[in-house]
Amino acid sequence: MFAPVLDSILLLLEPSNLMWCVFGVALGVLVGAIPGLGGGMLMALMLPLTFAMDNLAAQIFLIGIYVGGVSGGLVSGVLIGVPGAPSAVMTTIDGHAMCKKGLAGRALSLGISASFAGGVISWLLLVLLAIPLASVATSFQNFDYFAFVILGLVLIAVVGSEAPAKALLAGFLGIFVSTVGFDAISASNRFTFDVPALANGFHILPVLIGTFAVRQVLADISSGNPMTAQGTAAMREVLRDVGRIARYPFNVLRSSILGTWIGLLPGIGANIGAVLSYSMAQTFSKKKEEFGHGSEEAIVAAESGNNATVGGALIPMIALGIPGSGQDVLLMAALILHAVEPGPLLVIEHPDVFYGIVSAYLFANIAMIVIMILSIRALAKIITVPLHILAPVILVFCVVGVVATNNRLEDAWVMFAFGLLGLVLSWAKFPLAPFVIGFVLGPLAEERLRSALMSSGGDFSEILTRPIAMTALIISAGFLIWPLYKAVMNLRKPVAGLAPDA
């Protein structure tokens, strides 16, 4: 199991691959540290550039951005009290409190080292789980794939979502958008409304860049006021306390395993991993009163938990072809752009890419801790750059990247349209992860379902004879019924409480 991983590690030591890893992490840390941007937006922005790379280099680069973006958010959270990414919200609470006490260096050191530890533990679980899971998944048939896509969409909607109905609607909206265009099987246009430009459907690049990057810029374009750091930290201050994390071994291990598990659930995200790890640490802490007021345990739990979700989210992406997060959609998009299908056959047909992704995650975490420690003083200055200066530059890069990929100007209009759609969905409190995951998984679900029905002569009941498919559908039904059951029980409680007075 570990021999191919070791071979891929040696492959990543080649100067070109190592360069892409370091470059990706550095960009991710930089953008992740700037409030309002985030690694997901940068990954969408860089996606067109990966078209000219080979498969492995593209994945190394994007995974570097992914890891750097999640980890970089703690810098602005600690120093100015504004998290650079949603995943750093819990870190901000106690990290900024420590900063006000003059302990900014210690807070940053704990956060950076905890991010690294969580990433390494998550990587070990990625190695142990992804390859066996992919081996099992090679026995899947068309109905099984369809059922797992349904399970993925249901998990996105129900687990960790405050509005399951909205999350489901967003997922089905993404599936609907993916069906627009010419259908090769029926030889007809679907939902084009006699508009010739829609005959080719919506290309994956303008949709993802619009939803991630343009939507984020439009949402933040009016919030570019300069922010003042309330603390500074030199590299020597951060290095001095790096070993301090050794005081919390069980906290790190517990939070990393929990974060990896959260990452396995499609569409949940690093912010949920941080919240649950923080809550778990507070439950078991002997110093509960310090949480929220500068607790070292809280920072360790939040950062090891949120970074571990990255490795957890990679497991279903490379083993099953189901993205574990919105950023994994972009990793899948990079594979699809190179005519590589993510999923269980990836390890058989493209083992270099499969094991390269696994090893790239480890290298990205090593690069992350080195880059963040070396650049901490510079990051403290960069994070105060106003967003209204960055926004026009980002929009220009979005337009150039989308148009240059296919040489179609209409792709820019599609990008802006989906940016506006993403903004409207955000205002209406519809989660965006289900939408983009539905858009990417929709064609896979349709293809597998139609192939299964063609082989079964149109008999959908054959899915009942597939144990794997039926198990996935039963679990999906259980997740859908459980919130309805809780809602009904909550409605009955007030009535029962009034009974004695009646």
C-alpha cells in the first residue's frame, strides 16, 4: 500500500512539481489571510491556468492552494479579529483574545503547528482509507453509482446544514443547470428555449469561476475599508512556541480524526470541522472557563480540526468521484478538463495522478508550515490591503481566464450570470456547495442512470437487486426522514405541555 505512495513522494521531489506545490501553498496562504477572499475563490481563478499543465502538476498546484487557503485564514483572525476564511472563525475567537493580551506570536504558533499536525494525521488516514475504498468501489455498477450520487446530495443537504430543504433545492438546481444543452442520446436540445448559445450547455469553467470567484468579489466589493492590526508577530516569536503544541497530544489527535470524519461527508466544509472540534475540546477540557477568552486548547482544536477536513474531503473525491467539499469540485474540474474521470478507476487508469494527489497533500502541509512561519511579518502587513483595490484585478483575471480557455466571449457573460446567481442564492440563504456539487455530479448521475436503464430494458426495479445501491438509498431515505421526524416531534411538544391546563 505504501510503496506506490513512496514512489509518488519521490516524483514530487522533482523541481518542477515541488515548485508548483510551494507556489500553490504560498498563493493560498496569501489569499486565505485576506478577509473576504479565500482559497476557494483563488482555486476557481487559477483553474484556467491548469489547462496548460499536465494532470499531476495541476492537482499539486490546486491542492497547495486548498491547504494554504484553509490555514492562512488564521493570520487575520488572530491579528485583526477578522477571519480570512470561514474555517478560521473559531480560531479567531480565542486567537484574537490572546493577541490583545500581547500573545499574538504564541497564538499564531499554536495555530500554524496545529494546522500542520491535523494535516499530517489526516494524510495518514487518507492513505489508509482512500486506496481500500477505491478497490471496493471498482465493483460498483451503474445503479450503484447513481445511488451514491443521491446519497452525496442528501448528505450535503441534511448533515451540517441549517436549512436542509434549501440545500436540497440548491443541489437540484445545480443538476438542472447541468442538463441544459444538446443531449447526444435523444439527439435533441434541452431547456435551450431556442437560444442557439445554449445549445452547447454551460461549460464547467465559467460556472465555477462565476459561482466561486465573481460571486465572492461582488459580495465583498463594498467592504474594502482598511483594517488595523492589533498585534504583530516576528518569525522568532512564532518559532519559539512551535513545540508548545506537544502539551495537547490528545486534543490534536481527537480533533484531527473528527475533522477527517467531517471532511468525508460531502459538502460540509472546514468551518463545521472547526466548530465541532472546538466544541469537543471544550467538553473535555479542565479549563472550560478559558474558552472564548484566549484558550490555547481552543486554538489547537479549531485549527487541527479544520485542516484535517481537507484530507478527509479528498478521500471520497479520489476513491468514489464524489467531491467532499466545494474546493474538491474544482479539483475534479481540473481532472475533467484533462479528460480524466475521478472515481474508483482513477487508481487503475491513472495511478500517477491518484498517488500524486495523496502525496501532494502531505507536501502541501509541509510547505504550509514553512511558508507561514517565514512570511508571518509580511502577511501581517498584506492583510490590511483594502478589497476595493483587489476586486478589479480579480475580475480582470476572471474574464481573461474564462475567455482564453475556449476563445468564446460568451463564456464571460455566463460567468457573470452565475456570479449574480450565486450572489442571489447567498442573499436568500441558499448554500452554494450543494449547487456546484449538483452541477458536477448531475451529468454523472444521469449517465449512470440512463446506462443502467438501457441495460435493464427500462426496468428501474432492478436497483432493488443491487445490495450496494439499496444500502445507499436506504441511508439517504433515513437522512431525509430524520429531520422531518424531529420537526414533527418539536411541533407536538408545546401541545403536550398545554395538556395539564386544559
